[in-house]
Amino acid sequence: TSDLVKFITEGYDCGDFHRETKTQGVDFIKHMCLMLLGCATPDWITEVSKNGLLKQGFAARTIFVWGDKKRHIRRKYNYSADQLKELGEIKKHLLALTKVYGPLTESPEADEWFTKWYEDGGEVNRLNKDRRLVDYYARKKVHMTKVGMVMHFADKTDLTIGIEDYQNALAFLTLTEKDMHMALLGTSSDNPAYMIAAKIEERLNEKLKLPDGHEIWTPEGELLMHTWEHCTNGRATFDEAIKYL
């Protein structure tokens, strides 16, 4: 619901949550700090975008990690002795993190590195030019800070963030941003022609990866079959998408 989205966005911004009800009393949470990890199908993203839930600042505060296939095809998993040993180390680290609290500070070197990255255009020099990521890039400074903390506590328990933590955060975001728009193909418009145009553009870009010097031809029928599920008005919708492009 919209109330839930408002609660989550306030939590991400470390704000206060206040709600008064007639029969259930008063809810008040001071200085929330909320981060969530979850997964969803592209169809779900498209569906919830229709009622505006992703337009309330939620998408700007979300790092969408796109996966178009399974990473591993395994019916059963077997773990080696070394892997089980590493799992034990991870459990020890997680237990140690439960005893960590207090303010996190930057080392002088990390502060200098982050300031230079930001003021040299780190937030405005967009790797992915897709318009669906405009709001995400407007908050990249915050994403860098939060992911930097995640990277820090992945293998440390002290309260001083270093340059390598921010560098690891930037490397992760750089890798993720390349395909981030793919998770949001259905969120910018409910226009079927737009959806078809996006899929045609995707297919043509795939073809452009061929070695230089080759003349690339993409049969019209291939594009039509690739987008037919979105052709709500048959061939006419496809023609509209071509004009849109």
C-alpha cells in the first residue's frame, strides 16, 4: 500500500515515523535507519508501477540488480571442506556484528576520496543514460554512502570507513548500473508501443555487439516475433513503436 511505501522511504532517509489512529493509538519511531534486501519478477515491477507505488520516491532509493537467468544450474549442492570452513568464518563474523554499535566515521583519506569523486561529477556522470534511472542517479551520493557501509561491514567490525570500502561500493554500483534499466522496462509508461520500442532497442543493441566491419541486418519478422506479446492491437501497435523509435 501507499502507507507502506511512505514508511519504507522515511526509513531509508533515517527520518521519523509518526501516525495517530482512532482505535490503535499512536505509532512513533524516532530516527529510523532501514535497508531491505528482496527480489521480485519483472511482471511484479510492471504491475505495482501502474498504481504509482514506484513513483513515491521508492525507485530512487532502490538499487535494482537485474538477472535474466539463473547463475547456477544445480539440482543438488555439495560443499567442499574449504567451503564449509569459510561458512563457519561467515557465521562468526555475523555474530561479531551483533555486538557492533555507535557512529561510523570516515578516515581522512576516505573523506578526501569521496569528496573528490563527488565534486568531479561522480553523481552526474551517468554510466547508464536510460531515463528511468534519472531519480536513482540523483541519489547516487547516498547510495555510495550506504553501500560503502555494507562493503565495510562485510569483513570488518571497526567503526572507521576507508577508501577501499567506497571503491568497492563504486565497483559494485558500476557493475549493477549497466543493466539496471532492464528491471524497469515497464515502469515509465503503460503505452504498449513504448514497451515494444524498448524491446526492439534491446534486440538491436544485442546485434551491435558483433565485430566491426560486419553489415548487420535484422529481419522485420524477427523483431515482430520478439515483441508480439505486447502487440495489443496486432501489427498496428508494432508500426506505432517503429514510429516512436
